[in-house]
Amino acid sequence: MIVWLKLIHIAAVAVWMAGLVSLPGLYVQRAHVSDEDQLFRLQRMVRFAYLTMMSPAAFIAVASGTGLIFLRTVFEPWFSAKLALVGGLALLHSLTGLVIIRLFREGEVYPVWRFIGVTALTVVLITGVLYLVLAKPSLDTGSLGELLSEPGGLRRLFDEFNPWRRP
């Protein structure tokens, strides 16, 4: 069962990450559209990629990854760092949806500098995830790692800032 879940997870992650890398390239095409038919075709292609391919793949990747957590009980510092990077990818996914909504309004374009920045950030996050998953480095988290890995550690860490804490 773990093998099938891993296969589903890897396939979904590959589709999701490929979409995150490729969509900004489609956004830049918006500036080169000459008539309304081409604009409508580009908009349909972008929306199809985001709604029909990327979003379900992201959901399946997160759901299957969550299942793998419970089957494999991974509680290592590298895994926490990987989850943080995946959270960054999820944030980029959400921001991508907002760009799609705004991009196809009258007179909007996607600047090349934004394309370069978003694509570079996406590639860095993806490379970080792949490195952490494949290398599984031993990360030294010091006392913070010990505090976060013990039951009730977050409460002890933030208890003095909590206005509803128990005396």
C-alpha cells in the first residue's frame, strides 16, 4: 500500500510542480496577444491548466503526503523543513490563482521581471524540497528542535504571550 501511495504522491507532486513552473511563462504571453480570440484561447488554456490539472494535483499531493506521514511516522527535522517549503509552494499556488483572475482584465500584462522572479523562486523551492527528500540531511535545530518535538512544547514556548493562559 505504501508503494502505491508513494507512486500517487510522486505523480501528483510532479504535475503540480511542473504547473507552478510553467504557468508564469503563459502569463507573459498575455502581452503578445493581438486580438480577442487569441486572448480568450490563452485565458482558457491558463484556466484549464490551473483548475483542471494543477489544483487537483496539488490536492492529491497534499492528501497522499499526509497519508504517507501517518504510514511512515516521519518526525525528523528535514521533514519539517520540507513541509515549510511545501507551504511556500502552496502559497505560490494560491497567488497564482489570484494572478489568473486579474491578468485577463482589459489592459493587464504580466511583466517579465515578475516572470523571472516567480519562476526563480518556484525553482528554488522545488529544488529545496527535492534536496530534502532525496538527501534527508541531518539538520541541527538545537534547543528549538527539542522544544518543538516534545509534547506541549509550543504551549511552553508561547505561554507567556498567550492572553488566555491558565495561571
